[in-house]
Amino acid sequence: MTDFAPTDRVLVSPRYLAGAGTDKITDVIGPLVHLFDWRAEQNPQQVRLTHPQGTAALEFTPESPDGLWWKIENVEPHWQIQISRQAPIEAVSAIAQSLPQLLGDHRHAEQISITTLSLREIAVTNRWVRAPDNSAYSSPDSHCSVHHRPRPGVGWSFEHSVYDGFDTHWSATFTDAVPAPLVAQFFSHLASSTPVERQYREIPFLSRDLSAAIITPAHSAGLGAHVHHALAQIPQPRPPAAPPRRP
């Protein structure tokens, strides 16, 4: 295993193990403000972005006592998304950047792709395991899961933890009226095999030594960092067993 310094830049997959990636928060907030004219209000506890017509809002509350950093809410029809602290920022920004299109603002649509896959297709593509009743999918290492719970206030929920370790916990809940493409957008950017970049210290401690976690340098000579990371995901053949000793 490679030893990394706390500030080394590394590539991490699967994404759900990588931690939040807090240095990329502007990827969530910036496009809504600069490309789609959402109004920004800020106080010491929260950043709130509001749709130009006031029909939707995104809130970032890093000091939230319950750890729910992100809330996205639509007025009519009413629906809400809540995402907690350690969820990968890439999946959060995928929702935020696609939100204007799904609310009818198609500016910059050519720059922001929205998945057309269903949750089932995303799960199959990324080898997530389906529950017998089709109500849930689990990641190949079983640390992350998505559940369909059609009850008042909840439609889909994502949950993650490594051996119940506190700093690896995160969740995302989507009420039942959330447009299906937003749920799929989150899932597709969460389950993707494409690695995400982090400082090594950002990766939750319990994730670092998992056999399922692939962590490689973000800058590699030769074929390049992403190729090096892809090669690291290929299982290495086991050496042949030694022949039994004769008595």
C-alpha cells in the first residue's frame, strides 16, 4: 500500500467512500449564481440560493447540528431533498447543476448532461445488488445502499457507513414528489466508477484501508493518473499454491 501525506492529492473510488470533498463546494453554488441568476443570501450560519422567480431554493448549512448540510426545496409541487455532510460533493453538484433544466431553464443545457438511465439501469451498470422485492440496491461492498420507501415524506433514501464508523456516515433523502431524473442524477454520479480527487486527509479514516477502496496518486507520469487508477482496479492474479510436500 502506498503511503500518502495528509495533503497529497489522490484519486479515490468508489466515490461513496471518498468523503465530502469540501474544496469543491463552489461546484454546487457557483453555476446557479453565475449561469442561472439565482439570488444568493449569506449569513454566518448559512448560504441560501433562490430561483429568480422564487419557486425553488438551495440551502447550504455547514454548521447544522444534525449534519444536514444541503437542502433543496421546490414550492409547487412541493418536494425536498436533504443531504448530509460526508456525501460526495460530485453527486450533490450533479443535482444542483441539472436543477435549472428540470425546472424549465434550458440555458447551458449543452454543457450540463442529465442522465436518461433509470435507477435500475444505473444499478445494473455499476454492479449494485438488487433486493428481491426491487425496493433497494446495495453497492458491491455493501457499505452504501439506496431504498425506495413510498411513504408520506420519503420516496428514495441513500445511506452509507463503514462498519458503523461515525465519520463515514452520510445520508440523502428525496421526498416522493422529487422528479425522478434528479434522483437518477444523484445516483449516477454516486455509483460511477470514475474516481474523484481528494486530499488524502479528507478520506474518512475507516475508508482508507478497505480492500474495496482504490486510492492512487492524482498525478502520475507515463500513462497518466486516471489510467494508473483504472489499472489499480484490476484484480491481481493470486500466485499459484505451493505443491504439497512429500513425506
